[in-house]
Amino acid sequence: MRCIDFSSGRATVRGPRDHGGAGVRTSSKREFLFLQGLAGSFFSRLGRALDEAGHGVHRVNFNGGDKLCWRLPGAVDYRFGLRRWPAFLEKLFAERGITDVVLFGDCRPLHAEAIRIARRHGLQVHVFEEGYIRPDFVTLEVGGVNGHSALARDAEHYLETARNLPAMPVFPGVPSSFSRRAWEDIGYNVAGLALAPLFPGYRTHRPWNILIEYLGWGARLLRKRAAQQRSSARLAALAADGRPYFIFPLQLDCDYQIRVHSPFSGMQPAIERVLGSFATYAPANTLLVVKEHPLDNGLTDWMRRTRKVAERLGILDRLVFIEWGDIDQLVRPALGLVTVNSTTGTLSLRHGVPTKVLGDAVYDVPRVTDQAPLDTFWSAPTAPDMAAFDAFCRVLIDRCLIHGGYFSEEGLAMLTAGALARLEAAPMVAPSARLAPERSTPQTSAPTSIRPMPAGG
């Protein structure tokens, strides 16, 4: 596999590196099948870049939003539910000669099933996510991400591997537009609603109906000015108070990081666990700052819920709830950060702040994060070994991070170039090593043929 150099802000091939392994090959034409991505143009841009590089590009649309975001030929609409998906995919793999599957997020039910089938056929699965290190990076891993990642959890591995890697370069910031993200999401979901009759079998992976989510977001935005004023006052009071504090950033209740990669069924039990431990074991002179997630849809009043738990535990006077604010400025002076598995953990580690992880996170590595129980963390937080964290970051950038972003033209240009280089450099299983399609369900459970759709879906 070739290694990608990001030091110039653009991905370029540094040269060959043998990853070994029987039955794999690099180079030659490949056939890429795209499944669902983030709302927006990234997958379509990447598909065009692969097509221009001489590869075959294919796509499955599951809803109207997918059709809106895909601007290339070679797409097919899947109109059924999860039960018929395996047989449909088996046939698609065979008819199109698929070698690689590209998708965003590996826990969506349709994606999880696609990954299982692709592995059985010896195909490479390339999984995009938002970056393990944010901002300015996007994750792209072969096989799986987050709790499904194949990344090591051993500091010595990272220290040894990093010996052969260049020092961490200074990366320029990547522009990102929240309004662009919002409008692309709205366009995607409006198209999904408008074209819903064409996709009767589609079921979103999200727990909320999108119209209900938008109502929640609308109400939260209407309250934003008052919430920002409250947050500013609380931050000023926190600075004036002078007592040391720990920080606990909330995550999205519907996030697969919580639902799949943690011991909690949602954020409510996580809040109960963290506040309960803090109340019993944290030094009496310390505060706990709870920060709401900036992309929370507002359907749950987390401030009220958190304060209610704190009141029951008798620590309401030691709780500071921040609705809006710069998480970086909050983290820097903190005694420590407790997280389920938020990427805010890499932010705190970057600042040398002791970090305790309660779920499954790729950065939860001995010598990097605090490995003691949560109840011990409050009184004796262990700072990260910065040499080990630096090695971890350099390996991460070399193996599975791309400098770029989804929500600006500059970020998309960098991301598309970097992703193209990664995909072309990844090992490909030779045809002789792949399995013949298996019929796990009757032939009649899927359409009898798969026809290319015209450009645009």
C-alpha cells in the first residue's frame, strides 16, 4: 500500500510500501459501489474523480435525498426493506463485478448488512466518518470505524510505528460552514419526503421523524439568543469563582457512538453515572461543567434533566450547565474531562488535559487516556503521555485521516483529492480470492435485474 503525505495540505503518493498479505493487489481498474453518504455533494465528487481515474463507479439510492445528491450515471434505486437487501446486493455484486464498497457510517442497518456480505465476498469496505481528530480531518478506514476500527489500543505499537513517520506537520485550518451543512441537510430530507412514494421500503436509521427533528431545531434556534446570554453569564461566573472544575461534554442521544459503542442506552444513564460518581468521589472544592452538544436537536431538555439529577444528588451548587460556548476554551483550564467516547476527548488530550473514557473510543489507549476507574479519576486524574499521544496522532493521520472537510468548497477539494489517493492505494482482493455469490434468500425476493439509472439517479 502506498503512503499518503499530507504535509502540503494535499494528499500525494509518497511511494510504495508493502503491506503483504496473500491474494491482494494494488493498482488496476476497480469497481466502486457507493452506498449512503452525508447529505451533500462529496460522494458524487469522489465518484467523478474515480471515474476520471479510470475506475468503475456504481451507486445505490435508498431514498429521494440520495438521488438528489448523486449526479453520475450508474445508479440503481433500491425500493424495498432490509429483508430483501441481502439478495439484491448479492446480485448487484455479481452483475457489476464490484471490488470495493464505499459508505458513510458502518452502523446503519443497511450498511451493517452490506459490510457483512462484502466481507464474505472478500471485497474491500471503505468507511467514512467525521474525523477522529476535529476539526480539519475526515476519517476513512478500511473495514470499520470507531468501535469497529482495527486500530491498535497499545501505546508501544504507536510509538514504534511512528518512528518511521515524519514529525507532525502544521495543518492549515479547513473552512466549514454550519449554514451550508444545515441547508444541505434540509435539501436532502425535503427530497426524501417528496420522493418517498418511490421508496416505499426505506426506513431511516434515525430515531426521530425528520419533521419532528426540524421542529426541535427551530425551537432551539429561537431560544438561542437567551441560551447564549445564560451561557456567557455562567462562563463569567465560572471564571470569577476560581474553583477547579471537570468537564463532561454531552453527545447526541441518537448517535451510534452511544447506541452501539458504549455501555449506555442513551445520554440519560450516562449523566446519571457521571454525576453520581462526581457527587460521591470528587473533592468537595471542585465543580462539574456539563456542555450541551452543539448539534443537539432540542427535543430533550438536557439542562433540566441534568439539573434534576444534580439536585437529587445534592450537588446542584457544584454543577455548571453550558448550552452554547467554545468547548476549546472550556477544556484548556479543566482539571480533567470525562466523556463517553466523544471526539472532544482528542481535543482535551491535545491540551494535555487528563481524559477518562467510559465507552469504546479509538483514542482510549493506555498512557494516552486515564485507565483508572471513574471513581478514582476525580481525585487522581492522570495526564496523557504527550509522546504517546503525538505518536498516536501521527499514525492516525498516516493510516486513516484525510485533511479536508465536508462543508466548504476548499474542504471538499482537499478531501476529494485525499480520498481518491487513499482508495487507489488500498489493497484490493484479487478475483481468485473472492467468493462466488451466495443465495441467502430466494431469487424472487429481489428484482430480477439491475438496470443503470440515468444521470442524477
